[in-house]
Amino acid sequence: MRGFLLRRALLAVPTLLGVTVVVFATVALVPGDPLTAFLGPGAPPEARRELAERLGLERPVPIRYADWLAHAVQGDLGISIAGQRPVGDLLLPAVGQTLLLAGAAFLLVLAGGVLLGAVGAVRPRGPAGRLSGALSTLAVSAPQYSVALLLVALFAVRWRLLPAGGTHDPFGGGGAGDVLRHLVLPAVAAAVVPLGLTARVFRAALGAVLGGELADSLRSRGLGRAAVLGHCVHNASPALLTIGGLQLAYLLEGVVFVETLFGRPGLGGVLYDALSARDLPVVQGAVLVVAVAFVGVNLLVDAAHALVDPRVRRAR
């Protein structure tokens, strides 16, 4: 198992290196002038030249990339141009909020996806199976923006059951219950599409196992329905792990849009402000954090897959 994880970790190194190249090159080639955004269009040439030298923007892009990478490996993502603060200090609280929202949405994805998928696989031709299939299709087809606006219009504006944005009430206690109330609507909005995809994939995987030789063999030995279903769920779990890992990685990126809609101080707000101000170090740092999290999720999925299926550990 340790050898398998070591191989996967070593394979992730060139992936991360390629990500850093793409991130830096993309941000460097984006149209716009950070000096104009910071100093204004009427700044004198001397001030622009001095700021460019202080920020290192006059150097060639490959040299700037090598310097940025050397510092990023050590955990130094640079200084924000607009805020004149270390990028890490700006991103750390935002990353915590994003992980909280992505984690809550992922729990909804797993619970709802497994429930809808299992019902559809066990009762494929019954009313419950047809209803689960219709719900999963509707979830996949629902635009995230429309779902978010509908949730706000119903639960926050019309029925006044849940807050429409933020992380806690400004005059409340700010306890766990308050944080949870503010987390419900954005978590549901972020989870709808991944939930539908997870339900469809798990339904297909579990249905194939239930209709295969393994289920027939277990029934012929006299095992009950619950025992047969438990064994079949175990055999279908690699597909659930694969789609679950992909959806978790998607949520780490997808919640950025939801955070902006619901006014949550996560990576979405930080990225929006940084792009508006042409704050390139913050943009590079935020995108790099998301990319590293994406690669880390894939490593965790590979490890979980290897624990469930020994054949994966023996594969070369």
C-alpha cells in the first residue's frame, strides 16, 4: 500500500509542476495592466517604472516564473499588489470558508446520490425507481444560477426561513447553529448538479452488479435481500469513489461561483476582487491553491480505491 501511494505521489509532482506553468502563464497573458489598476490611468511614467521595478514586472516572464515557483515551494505566494499584504494571509481564511462549504455540499452529494442511486437500482421499474431517475435527471439539468436564485426567493425572501447570504448574523451569537443556518442554501445550490451525476453513475454501477453473476450466486446460497445488497454495494463502491472524487474536486472549483452569489468570504470573493483590481499575485495564489486541492483529492481517491479493491494496489 505504501509503495502504491508513493508511486501516485511521485506522479503528482510533474502534474503540479505543469499546473504552476499553466497558472503563471495564463495570469501573465491576461489582458490588462496591473500598474494602471493600482496607480490609475494618469500616473506619471516615473511612478509606473518604480512600481514595476519593485514588483519585478519588468523582468522576462520565465525569470519571474522561476522566482515565483521558488518562493511558492517554500509557502511564500508573494505580496498582494492592492492590499500590500502577504497573499497567504489573504487566502488562508478564505480557503477555510471554501472548504467548509465544499465539505457540506459534498456530504449532501454523497447522501443524496447514494440514496437516489440505490433506490433506482433496486426498484428500476417501480414508481420509486422512476421517481429517483426523474429527480437525478432534473438535478443534472438544473442550472446552478437558477437553483440558487430560486432557493433565495423561496426560503429567504418569501418564507423567511433561512438567511440569503453571509456566514453569520451581524448581531447574533455566531455559534454553530448560526453558521449552519447560513450554510444550508449555498450548500444545496452547490450540491444539486453533482448529486444528480453521482446518483446516475451509482445507479448504473449498482444495477449492473445486482443483475450480474455475483448477486445470483449470493441468492443461491440463501442470503437475504439485505445481505445481497450489502455485498453488491461493496462491489459497486469503486464507481462511487471515482465519481465522488470527481464531484468533490468539482465542488472545490464550483463553490467559487456560489460563494459570490451568496456573499460568502471564500475564494470566490477573493478571486473576484483580485481580478477586478488586476492583483496578479492573489489570482496566481488562489488558482494554485485550487489546483493543489484538486490533485490532493485525486490522491485521496486513489488511496481509497486501493483500500477497497486490492487489484488496484497490485496493478503496475
